Amino acid sequence: MTAETLQTSGLRLDERQRRAWLRLIRTDNVGPVTFRMLINRFGSAEAALEALPDLARRGGARRVQIPAEEDIEAEIEAARRMGAQFIVMGEMHYPPLLAQVDNPPPLIAAKGDLDLLRRPMVAIVGARNASLAANKLAQRFAVELGRAGYVVASGLARGIDAAAHRGSLETGTVAVLAGGLDRPYPPENHALFDAIGERGVVLTEMPFGWTPRARDFPRRNRIVAGLSYGLLVVEAAYRSGSLISARLANEMGRLVFAIPGSPLDPRAEGTNKLLKDGAILVTETQDILAAVAPLVGQPLTSAGTMEEPPDLSTVPDPGESERDLILEALGSAPVGIDEIIHHTGLAPAQVFLVLLELDLAGRIERHPGGAVSLLPLGS
């Protein structure tokens, strides 16, 4: 058991440790997986920060970009001015279902009524260019779910997301952002963002000042799905971000609901496909309530849960021969870590440690299910 082992409840960090967590997760190439492995290896974020330059060098990087302490202080001050808080995994207000997904964000920034994060949630997502009928349906479902005691989560996008937030503003809604809390998107939803920040919750895993990019929206969708017992897709085209949310929810073991639409409407192609693939057909709110109610308070298990990585705290540093074996096993096609262990014959802890070094150097990409692939130098 390490000093700051990531747990789902009861974690207590002092202000120095909290700043170290924030500095570590804001470091280049440190995502949730790498963060967890660093804490597992070094016992604390402070010790991990000291070790980062050498780890990245062994992975092939000339240097690693660690935020200066004054940058962290500036972000903390920005949060204070906004009335936001940083919540680390294991603290009371960290959403309990989000803590159960594979590699949840170690830290989130949130503003609003944080007690809402402890209540059961259902997500509502759908098309940005939704039909008037679909927007009305999303708002109606959100109202009725709120009256039944559920908080409604969504992504603050135009269309279905916005309708769901408006319908649940009085009873409890959570908006997940793809950028920093001070960079809400899209611009036309700024007033709604402000209202949710006062009466609901807005949250993100991204730093203050971060303008969302296209690749940040799937990360946002993952959090929306992870917060919730189930996810309702109201209207979605065949190629839609909402289908990514549905896939992520399914991988997490969450319920996926869909409202059927006309086969002649391209905006319903995605929802109709979900129904063909096994989503729960919904025509009224009671369909959702009946399916979700038995799950409330029960632990949910991801469909593809990764095993806990081996204890890295006592692993001796691998030699160059071990690193070469692992590099030879990697390529541009994703491979599972178990496959690497079997192929190289190395101890699991050694493989995990070398992958940690390569991750910090920006040499590997992580894929769903724990697979990894090698990136070319300089990519």
C-alpha cells in the first residue's frame, strides 16, 4: 500500500500533496494510466515528479515538460476566482460511479452544488442539429428523470445536450466540458453554462485556459458515460459523437437506451442502429426508471475491466536488454500488455515499468482494453 494509493473513498491530501497531484497530472504525457502507475511506483506525486526527468530520458525523450510551480499556483488562483474546486479521486465529492471506471481522471475541476455529484445520474445525449421534436423529447425526459430523483448528465453541446440540461436545471444537472472551466463551448451556450454553474455542476478534467480540440470531446464523452447508471441517446446520425458515448457506456457496463426514429430520417440512423445492436428501446421515462432503479447503490463493473497493474514500488530498473526486447515487441498495431509479457518472458512489473518510461517520453499510444502501440520518434 503506497502513501497516496488511488482509492474510491477516504483519501485525504494536504495542500502540498494536492498541488503535487495537480502538477503531476498537468505534466506532458501524464494521463490517468501513467498517473496511477507513477503513484504506484513512487508512493507519492512529489516523489514521482522528482523521478520524471530520468524516467522520460530512459524512454527516449530529451526532456519532459513539467509545469512550473507558479503555473500551478496560477491555475489554483483561477479556480478560486471562479468559485471552483479541485476534487481528487477518493475525496467525498468525487463521483462514485466515475471512480469505478477503468483509469478515471485522478483529479477534476468542478463548480456548483457538489452534493449533486453523489446522487444517482442518468446521461442524455444526442444530435447537435436535432429536430424540434427530439429537443422536446430530451427536455421532457430530463424533467421527468429529475422529478424521479435523478441528476441528468450531458456535455453542454448544442441540440439534445442543451435541451437535457434545461429540462433538469431545477432538479439537478451536470455539464461535462471538453476544455477548461473557463473555456465553455459552444459560445451560444455560455448563458446556460453560467446557470448550471450556479444551480447544477460544471466539471472537467482539463486545465484552466484549455481550449477544446476535436480529440478532447471523446474524453468528455467518457466522463459523461462514466458518471451515469445509464445513457439515453435521443437522436443521432449514423456517424455521431453520441454513438461514441454509447459505445463507451457499454464498455463500462452501463445501460444504453435509445429512442427509435423514422427510417427515412438520417438523424435517426444512429439510434436505430443502437437498437439493432441491443440498446434498450425507450418510448417513455418509465422505461429508463424501471431498468436503472435496481442498479442504484450497487457496484458496476466495466465490461472490459483491466487488472490492477503489479506493484512497481520495489521493481529494479530494467536493463537495456529488457528495454530492447519490449521495443522489438511493439509496433504501429496495438498489442495487449499480456501479449508483450508472454512474448518477452519478462516479469509483468518490468514490462509495466518500461511502458511507463515510453509513455512519459511520448513513444507509445494507449488503446481501449489496455493495448498499446509504438509511435515513431518525433511524432
